[in-house]
Amino acid sequence: MHSLAARLRTLPPSCGPVRLIGVDGHAGSGKTTFAARLAHALDDAPVLHLDDIAAHDRLFSWTDRLLAEVIEPLGRGLTARYAPYDWHARARGAPRALPPAPVVLIEGVGAGRRAVRPFLAHLLWMELPPEESWNRGRRRDGEEQRAFWAGWVEAERRHFAEDPSRPFADSLVRQREEGYEVLPGPLHSVGPDQDLTQGDGPSAMC
């Protein structure tokens, strides 16, 4: 983790003065936990959770909010302010500040989407197959969220079919019994005769 953090610190800024790092993957793949550990290794770098930007009626149509409220001010070296969404109350809370730190993490499904990638210094993909990820998520959220998960899975399938992230990942992250393994991503293994429109399924290395 500290080796990865050291590499990310050396990247050139990608969004104004900020090195914006995306952590993407299927729901339930461990993005939040990994991002928290990486942020700690980066001297407690700020983390934006896309669950705070999305909402029940905007599972994936949140690009405009992210660009206007977060990426645009960070790109000008200003503190971003956004109102996090409360998934139980179905309402937005008090505005929260996100400073233009040297490294800022964005974690969540769709962090590597087409509209966000130009502002990323590095994209990490949690390498866990979708069904395994979703089953983990269902176990985590319990019976109370069964109906939500039924709708989410279909929405996530559609999203990644139309706007895949994994083919553009700089690094793949695999969780081990202890710690993580970080491997070169598909972006760096694409040859001149390969197409970058493949889906988000597991790689041949799995």
C-alpha cells in the first residue's frame, strides 16, 4: 500500500493542482475499504464517495453534479463543496468541503467513467467478478436492501455495458487474505491490434 501511495504522489497533477485518483469496480468489490486504507497511506488524503453524489433517482446520472460541484472547483485550486445524499432519509445533507489536496481519491461505481477519466491521474479497478461482488454487497446490506439490490444490479449492468471502466484502468487491485496485490491494468497491456471497447469482465490473468 505504501509503495502504491509513493507512486501516486509522483504523478503529475491531473485536475488543477490535484492528482485525482479513481477507485472503481462493481458494487461490493471492496472499493470503500481499499480507498480508506490508501488514503491513510497518503497521509489521510481526502476521499470523495460517489454514493454521496448519486441518489435513488440518479444511480448513474450524476456526472453533471460531479463536474460542477467537485471537479470544476478543484481544477481551479479551490475547495469543492457538495451536499452528501442520505440513502435512508432520501435527502441531501449539509454541504461538505473537499479541499484541493495534492492527492484526492474518488471511489465508487463509475469513478472511471468516460466523462471523468480526463481528470484522473490514475484509475484503479477492484478486480472481483460482478456476481461475487454483488453477493458480498447483498450480505453486507442485509434483507432490508433486497429490493434496492435487485434494481441496482440491472442499472450497474447497463452502465458498464455503455460506459466500461475496467479497460481503461491503469492498475488492477486484488484483495488477498492479507493486504492487496496491485497489477498493471488493461490500459497498459493493450496492443496495436486490440480494441478498447471490451466489457468489464475478469481478465485472462484471473
